Amino acid sequence: MNADHESWEGIPCILPDWIYTADLDRFEARLAVKRRNANYFADVVGIDPSESESAEILKMIRTARDVEDAARRVKHELVIEAYSEGILLREIGGALGIGAPGVSNILDRNKLAPERKLEIAREFDAWASLTHLWNRDIDTSEPGESFYRHGVYQLLLAQRRFDQAIAIHGRKGEPSAVYQKLQLAYETLHDAFLSLTDPVIPHVIAKYAPKRSLDDDFSWSTMPDATTASTRHGIFKVVLAKLVFAESLEPNGPADIMLAGTYMASALVSLSRPEAQFIFGEMMEFLRREHPDLLPSTHLTPDQIFKLHERQFGSDGRDDLDDLDDE
């Protein structure tokens, strides 16, 4: 503690209960910051407690900065969408607490980059595709949990194969070997896509959503859109990754192959969030326990994730892992 500053009398940010505050807006902001962190202070292992506390506070500050930046980008895109829908500048300004000239300044200084326009279009295509696929008639009697488990397993495997392809390319390996690994990664991602977009999946998500009961005869989901958002977002990112991956494999395709890998990694991040651990929670909890400083994040390599999964659950007999060794 700095001797020339007043002590902090509030709930320490390193504690889970730091989110509790009198102001509702501040609560929502603190919750957003806390849930983006990989772990709470109590989960940090192998570090001196005095050093852990400082490191955790600094990490919270960086996370708050990231949340603030993301919220600012969301605000700017909302302004752009509102203006495109014909809402008057003075009405938009009223919502922002500024005048019409200020809104014009936001629009002039925050035009969508071509890359973001393309990404927005892909997001819409992925959403439309997922909505269509999930609204099909269910044609299986197999438990939906098995579809979900298989989909997550295949996603882990797809990202590992993708990571290996990039590693071979980095070592200036044979282009044919790189392409072969990328093709295997795409086929495995496609398998994950088929499992996670089966129309039985939304029913499984609803089945495991938190419930609030009044009595034995009546219950309802508590904000299902919020409580299952991370799960649905992870699956949405799988659809988006498949879309981009397919584009990148085409001759002169418009997509960056690395973007597909980024989308797969972020899908795993969303599927490892605490609120997403409703079906396959034991695997993600194992990963978080093994690497509390790294999960959920993209710092843990696909190879590490896959090996941890394999050690906990075995290969599950779904793939011949011998072909994954490049050395």
C-alpha cells in the first residue's frame, strides 16, 4: 500500500464479490470486467500472495480498459446503424446527451473500415445460417448432449490441426504438408459445425438453462438469452469460422486464413465461460483448474488444450491421433 494515499475502504477488486455495488450501472460494468478475467484471486496458484494481489489488480485495470474500448466501438456502431435507419441526428444526440453536431462528428470520425464492413456481412450470414439450421425439424432420437460433446471435441481437434499447419508453414515446410493439415482442420471443423448446428442443440441449451421455480408445477427460464449467451456465441463463432475457412481455401479467396484460427480460438473462449459450462462443464473446469492464469484466453495453445482434454477424457475413440505428430 502506498503510504501517501488513502486506503481503499471498498470491496477489494480481487474478490468475486467486488461486483456488488449500490449503483446498477456500475454493477453491470464491474460484472463485465470480472467475467472477462480468466480467474479470481482465489484461483491463482504458485505465486506469492503479495505479488498475486498486485498482478490481479493490474490485470483488472487492463480488462476495464478493454471493456471500455469495446463499449465505445459498440456505441459508435449503434450510432451508425441508427442513422442508417433514418433516425434524426437530434434524436440520436438526445440519447447520447450531445447535440446534432456532436453526432455528425461521431459519424465522420468513425466510418466503418472495409474490413469491418466485410466482417459485419459475414456475421449476418453466419447468424442467418445458424438460425435456419436450428429451426429445422429434429430427425434424431440421440441425446443432444452427445452432439454437443462431439462438437466441442471436434472443435478442439480442428484448432490443434490448424495450429500444426501454421507451425509447419513457419518452419518453411512443404506447402503440400501445410495444405494437407489445413484441409484436415477444415474437415474436422466441418464435423464440429454439423454437430453443433443440429436442431437438437437449442433444445439442449434450453434444457440446461438456469430455472426459477414457484412450485412443483410451474417454472420458467431466467433470462435464457443472457444465461445461455456464451454457449450460443461459441457455436455462432464455429459457424463463422467455417464460413471464413471455406473462403480462404478457395483460389484467390477473400478471407485471411489466420482469421479462421482466431474465430476457432474465440469460440473455445466463449464455450469455456462459467455460464457456458452446463453440459460439458467438467472438461472446461478441468482446463481452468490446470491453467487458471490462462483460461479463458487464446494464450493456451490448441495443442495444450487438446493434450489436457485427452489426459482427462481420453481420445474417446473418435480419431486416430497418430497422424497428428509432425516431428
